[in-house]
Amino acid sequence: MKEYTTKEIRNIAILGHQGSGKTSISEALLYVGKAIEKKGEVERKNTVSDFLVEEQNKLSSLSLSVIPVEWKDYKLNFIDVPGSDEFVGDLSQALEVVKGAVIMIDATKGVEVGTERVWAEIRKRHIPAILYINKMDKENVKFETVLEAIREKLGKKAVPFCWPIGHEENFEGFVNVIEMKARIFDGTDSHDAEIWDEKKPKVEELHNMILESVAETSEELLDLYLSGEEIPEQKIKEALRAGIMEGELTPVIVGSATKTIGVRTLLNMLIDYLPAPDELRPLVGKDAKTGEEVTRLTHDDEPFSAYVFKTLVDPFLGAINFLKINSGTLKLGQEFVLSNKGETKKITNLFAIRGKSQIPCDLFHAGDMCSVAKIEGIETGDTLADPKSQIVYPPVAIPTPVIYIAVHPKNKNDEDKISMALHRLNTEDPTFVIQRNKETSQLLLGGQGMTHLNYVLERMKTMFKVDIEIDDQKIVYRETIKKTVSAEGKHKKQSGGAGQFGHVWIKFEPSEKLFEFSEDVFGGAVPRNYFPAVEKGLLEIIESGPLAGFPVINLKATLYDGSFHPVDSNEISFKLAAALAFKEAMKTAQPTILEPIVKVEVTIKDQFVGDVMGDMNKRRGRVLGMNQSEGFQMVIAEVPEAEIVKYAIDLKAMTQGSGSFTREFLRYEEVPHQLIDKIVEAYKK
């Protein structure tokens, strides 16, 4: 692969709902660009972008892949992004490093939930896009209905740049509305044709509509348009490009990825209409030493800097890091600093990556994407920088988990391997978390949904040969008391020689704090040097409460009386006396169970608000309020954690896959009386 300068590069995300044809269009782009001799097929498990065993087994993309395509002296770095909303980490990282997007739409299904989700994400980031209506050769396709849905759900700025010729199995090609040329596909190539008479009125109407939009961009073009003169094609393209890059216009084209229809047109439009890396806004970071804000232009003559947007764990090569060069150039042997960590490294292995294939290249220019391997310590979200000019780019925010499962190896001999495997995979995918809960003795895996977590488990099995069994997460309850009581604790032991003697009276009462200890002893009934032993004895005993063994919180203990023996008293005696006082007090202090309460923010479409709020009430939740934003509602509620263990699954079912939520621990609250016995029974088992 030859070197490409910044102006000759396009960085583009391929987005869409699951099954819309993202992987198929990647194959078609590679085929047309002559990077491969024969197109792979998802069903045959031989595509370039779905190279992981787990993806081939599921027939679905589960991790982003980079697909560089060379076309007409340009290099287009495509990032094929998984369609499932559970791989939100890959989506966010991809959108951090691209300047344009292709959104795939399945002509047989129209605008789906995933389409709306990725559209909202690119709008938020002001990324221009082209909509590719795929599968135009399938049955029951009504192009105008799909177009209407696009304009209704994605905005009126979507304009057809192509009009289909034929439909279903007779779909042959399309009329390019801008160039006013018909293109017919014959199975191996396309050729120009006359525009069908019945198509002319509609195509001319669209052409005139686009010309009118173009004319409004400048007085010069408006004069030409009003006087009936022809606007030069180059001027039309320049005006359209400006409109597309500003988000005022979104081209819609048609085709079939499997039949390679519309792929050349797509490539040409991506070059003509989407920005090069040095266009649009400059990049902003912070000086690694001073913390002051710094901007970088995507030019070769700026100091080198790059952002790591993906890490892939290879069983032979170790970690492969995908970089986007934000400024300067990168070459083999170059020294750099991991500026967010302060570590100096050297490039020993540099290449472009296409799926899993490595294409060696000694130099990459500003704006390009490349990969490095065999360099320890580089992780997703890191910044690589020139040692003399160290900038740190803000890493993409990592979403918090919405579902947890407990995991343990089927084979006990794999106990050590499981931890190592999970931490290796966590460098590849930082959107899942690993937690060891000492109280429940569970190893917890948190992620964005069961598809996401199952993918992690499958990777463990195929890469590290560790078979995993899963259980439900156990809720971490607490215990407390509701009544103020006083109790005596006396520890006395005599067995020849020095004995043991400790005697205390302690008042126990509810508190706002987790634990408070105070003393109110008069006349030296308990010497001051034994106070710490009493407190230590209480701290140890409250680790296991009287009902089900949960830690006791919100407790105040006041030592107010007792006695001691001048010879037999010691620290251990008073520790044990304090524990006895606690046990005695719990008989009458009305102990109860506390459960964790979490704050949830549930984002849903307007039509699902009633269902979600009704369901939240059934889960003992309290709805605190609602916020509205662009056709979506955010329901804010507090709910017991025990009621939302599998909420990620239930919410999808309730909202046809369109709902999402975040969760955050708030506090502990008393469990309703009727549930206490059930919890105690479950945990005593």
C-alpha cells in the first residue's frame, strides 16, 4: 500500500442496525477497490471484517474492524462498527476518529431502532453522512415508503441523489439525480443508459429541487439559475459538499451490497462530498505538563500526536493498538511518549490493518489510521505524542455497566487463568468491568447487556481455553437496628495463672453515619487504654449481623460503664466483652435488613413512557421526574437494586429494543417487612 497524504484520506464509519448489511458493504468496497479478488459472505464465514471466531459463529459483527480501501488515488479508512447497541464502546471510539459516516438502511425494513440510534449519535457530533438503502433487490421493497420514513424519522434534510430502476429481483440500477445519468448493472459491471421515459418527470423534479438548493448558496449561482443558464457541474458539487459537511443536506443513495450495485457511486460520493481529516474543527487536548488547553491541526508539519481508539488482543502478537494520527507523521523506529502516562516508547512494528491482515508501511501522514504491536503498556484511550510537545487528548467516556453476572470456571484448576484472561480481555474492551465481591465471594462481570457479556465469555473460551459457568448476581444487603438499647457484656476466664476479665455496658442506637463509637465513662470504671479494644471488638463483630450475616451499618455505640480487674484485664478481654454486649443488644434492638437503592435514568421513546413508569412502580421504584429531548423522554427514578438485576433485558423487550438506561448506587434503605424472611432464608442457605 502506498503512502497517502492528508488530503487523499477519508475516515468513515459504517453504521446501521444489526443485519442492515454493514459487513456485506465492506466486502463490496474491498472488491471494487481491488483489495480482494472475491467477495466473502457472512453466511460462509469468510468476510474480511468479521474475522473473529465469535463473529463467525454468531454471523454478526461483535467488534469494530478497520477496512482501508484504495480508490482513484484516495485511501478510505472504513470502520465497520457492530450494530448492537450493547457495543456502545466501539461506536463511541469509532465516532471519535472519523469525519464522515455511511449509514446502512435495510430496504425491506426501513428505519429501524439501530438506525435512529446511530443517527442521533452522529448528529450530536456533527458528523456528515450518506444514507445507503441496501437490499433493493429483495421482495416487498417500496422505495418511496422507505424514503418517507427516512424523512420522517431522520429529518427533512435527507435528499435522494439516486432513483431506483426496477424493483425486487428486477432491480437493475438507478438514475444518478445529480449527473442525470442512468446506470445499469449487468452482474459484473455497470454501464450508462438512457433515462426511462416514465422516470424522467420524477428525476427532473428531484434534480431541479437540488439545483434550487444549490442556487441558494450564493448570489452568483442564484443568478445563473434564475436566468435559466446551466450551473457548472463542479460548482454544483462544491455547493453540495458544503451543504453536506454543514449537516444541511444528507444524500440518500440506493443499491445492493451483495450484487455490488451502487458501490462505485458510494465511493465517488465519499471522496467528493465528505471531508478530509484536515477539514472541519481542529482537535483539542491539554498540555501534559501544564494542563493548559492545546489545539492541534491535522497537518504533517504539526508535532506528532495520535489517539488509540481500539486494542485487539492477539494470542501470538499480544496487543495490537489501532491509532488515528491527529497531527504530524509517524514512521518506523520513531520515539514517542505515552503522554497520559509519562512513558517513553519506540515504534518497532508499524502497519496498516485490514481486518486481521497486516500491511507493512514505514510512514503514515497526519489524519491516517495505522496500527502498532508488541509495545507494552498502550491501551485504548491513550495519547501518543512527540516527546518535545506532549499533548493529552481526553479519552472517550466509558459507559457504566447496566447488568452484572457472577462467573466461575467449570474446572477449579482454571481459577488462576480466569483472572488473567479477564484482565487481558479488559484491555481489548474497557466497557466491561471485573469486580471481586468479598461479602458474597462472587467474581462479578458487568457489561452493557447479555450479548456483550456472552461475547466476553466466548472470547475467554476460544482464546484462553477457559470454560465459564454463570450465576445471578447476589445483592449486597446490610443490617441495622431500629431501637435504642443498652446491653452488658462480661468476659471472664480463669484457668490457673493469669486469667481474662473484661466487663462493659454499651448503649446501641440508630445513626446517620455508618458507624460511630463514643465513650461516656465516669470514675475510671473502664480504663481509657481499653477504649480502643472495645471499639475494635465492635468493628469486628458488626461485620456479620444477627439476621443473615450482612454487615451492620448506621449504628452508634456508646461505652458508658463496666469494670476491670487490675491483674486479669487486657485488650483481648475487652474486645470479647464488647462482642458479647453487641450480641445481647441485638436480641431487643429490632434488627432489620437494608437494601441498596440505585438511581436509574431510563431513555425511551414517547410511546413507551406509560409502560416503563408502570413497570417501575411494580419494581417498588419511585419516579422522581422526567426530562424531554428530541423525541425521547428520560425517566429518572430510584429503585431497589434487587428489582433491576435483569432490567437491561426487560427494558429491551418493553421498548422494542429502543430503550437504554444508566444506573448509579445511592444509599441503603430498609427492606419492606414482608420481604425480610425471604431474604434471610435465601442467604442462610
